[in-house]
Amino acid sequence: MADTRESWQTRLGFILAAVGSAVGLGNIWRFPWMASENGGAAFLVVYLGIVLLVGVPGLLGEFVIGRRSKRNPVGALSSLSDSKGWSAFGHVFVVTAVLLLSFYSVVGGWILRYFGASFTGAYFGNPGAYFSSINYGFEAVAFHVLFLFLTAAIVGFGVKGGIERATKVMMPAIVVLLVGLAAWGLTLDGASAGLAFYLSPDLGYLQTHFLDILPAAAGQALFTLSLGAGTMVTYASYLGEDRSLPVDGTFIAGLNTLVGVLAGFVVFPILFALGSGAGQPGAGAVFVSLAGAFAALPYGQVVAVVFFGVVALAALSSSISMLEIPVSFLVDEYGVSRRKATVAFTGLFLVTGSVNALSAQVFGFVAGTLVNLLLTGGLAGFLLFTGWVLGTDAVAELRSGAGDLGQRLATPWLYAVGVVLPLFLVFTLLSSLLPCSASNSGRAPSSRSPSASS
Ligand code: TRP
């Protein structure tokens, strides 16, 4: 099977696809949601620390597993270990991917909806009421289906012809448009208050709420880097031995963080320009507050069209990486054709996504708590596998194609991913199960309001 397996055409193609996976609704929609519920800049600090110290080495762990095995997450764990237990564990990732895309494509549907509505200004009159009228229900199902079909169309065309070709166009477009939007955002009146909420951490809040911030920040850091579900295993499985994983990995994480921070420069000034602060909490944050801001600001309608267009592209380049996990699983493990595998899973997502599109409760639980837990546990599993099953093979794999620095860092890296990071991730998981976190999960999000701090 190995000789017919697909691969990336170019190095840039792989990098852009991986960045495309990383940059998505996580940066633009989920980040402001999580940040506004967890103290703004205090959250940003913990989150950036985890991206750097856990995200980058973790990303390399997934890359090593993928490139070593040249398989999907299930096949990777079973072929590299010869163990039924690991193979069974691998199936968790297929489940995680299914859960991820099931809610992600609902949000993707909202974005498409808002993109269309920006042309007519449909939500300008009353953004809050508009969002409540479309967020859950049959129309949400319809737009989820549209988003899902777009995702499936790209994945159906394969690694080179679909994913690589699409992300090569989408990624540069996203960056250029975001820079333009950020420049516009910084000219707004409320920009400095927005930036203060976003950039200057309240250390007191950080101290008293650290154990609440931790699981949310860890979940968000993994979410934004597409870690813990096997996306990066899968993408690296299409990679040759001549690429430097440390260089590519650092570049990918760096670019994702840059785009994420850049998105903050767009989102927070716009939110604060109207004096609405971090605004509407929860999953509707971007939709209600931002949409309201577009309605009121100069050139708001043009900006809205561009903004939701960018977000739609970013969402698609991520959703394809979620669908690619189960599709590559069927292709590798059962010899099913890519087209058939894509159709089969699209059928499944029609159902599982609709459940999320119909129920705010299901959606909130899956997209928040459950995803934080699964990604954290999933990455811990991958890293334990890297450290304890692959061991020196992982070091050899990381060194292959890597320069001097990569050669030297490989062994310390193995200790980090085998011991330190899993301990950290397990601690994070436990802290999220502590009663204090549970009781706080519905806490008022603007407890740290911008007006109080500026
Ligand atoms: N990183 C993407 C975002 O920020 C979402 C994503 C794509 C993802 N693939 C993933 C998240 C795999 C977790 C696991 O929007």
C-alpha cells in the first residue's frame, strides 16, 4: 500500500496545509470566547506559555509519529507498536475528530451565513436577536450542511489536488486580509482599551484563578495548534524524510501564533470601539459583539464582508484537516478509495453535526469541556507513545533531515515529551476535574471588565 500512498508535492505545500489547519476558528472565534471567560490578558499569558513549552515539542511528537509510520493515527500507533492496546487507543482519535468536525462545521455554517448576511446587512439592525434566530435550529443545520459539503469537496480531491492546492491560495489571502483588518481596527477610537484588555494581564486575577485558567488555556493552545486529535500525525505522514521537522514545526507554530495574535488585534479593538467591552460571552461572542460593531462603525459593512470571508477561508482550511483524519483511517486501514471514504464520513457528519446544530446544550458541552478534555488526554497519549514506545527511534526520526541544532535538541526533547509534558497534561486534566473549576465554568465573563482596568 505504501507505494501508492499520497504525499505533498512541495515543502511549502505541507507547511501551508499545516498552518491552514492550525489557523482557524480557534484563533478568531474560540480564542476570544475562552479569553473573555478567563480574564483576557491573564489567559493570553498562560496560553502563550503553553503554546511555546508544550505546543511546539508536542507538535514535533505528532510529526515524528506520522512521518515514522506514514499512516493515519490508528495505523500509526498499531504499526509502530504491534500492540492491540495502542491500536485500540488510536480509535479515540477518530472519535475526537468526529466530535471536532461535528461542532466545527456548525460554526462554519454560522460564518457562511454571516458572510452572506453581510452583503445585505441583515444582522445590522439587531445583532443579538439575529444570532439567536439562526444559531440553533433547522437553518443552522442547512448552513452546517453547506459548510460540510465544501469541506468534503476539497478533501475528496486528495492531498495534492485538494488540500495542498486549496491551502496554497487560502493562506496568503488570509494573512493579507487580516493585516488590513488589523490596520483598520487600530485606527478605531476604542482601540487602546481593547488592546489593554488583550495585552496587559491582571496579575491578581492570574493568581487567584490560575487553576481555572490552566485547563482552558491548555485546551485552547492544543486546539489552535490542531494537537491531540491526530491531524498533525496525518499531515506529517505525507511527508518525506528530507524535511527538518524542528524547523517546519517551529515555523508552523510561530505563524499560527502570529495570526492568532493578529486576529486579537482585529477582534478586541473592534469590540471595545463600541464600549461594549469583551461583550457577549460564550460561543456567540464574535457573532453578536463583532457583528454589532460592524453595524455601527464607518465602512463596517465592507469590513464585515472581508472579515467573514477571511474567517470562512480559515475555517475551511482547518475543517479539511479534521475530515482528513477519519478519511485517511479508512483509506489506510481498509483500502477504501478516498472518494468513498469521504462520502461515508460526510454522511456521518450530516447526522452528528445536525445534533450540534439543533441543541445549544450539546454544542456547548462538545465544543468546550469535552474538546478540552479529549485534546489534552489525546496529546498526552501521543507523547507517552513517543517517549516510551518509540524512544530512540523517535530521536532518530526527529534527527532525520534536521540541522545541527535539531540533532542536539533531539535527546532533551525526548525527555520532555516522554516525562515532563505528559505529567503537565495529566495535571491539567485533573485540575479541570476539580470542583472549583466546575462551579466556575459559568462565571461571569466580564469579571475583568476593560472599564475597570483602564
Ligand atoms: N486548529 C484549528 C483552529 O484553530 C482547528 C483544528 C483543526 C483542530 N484540526 C484540529 C483542533 C485537530 C484540534 C485538533 O481552528
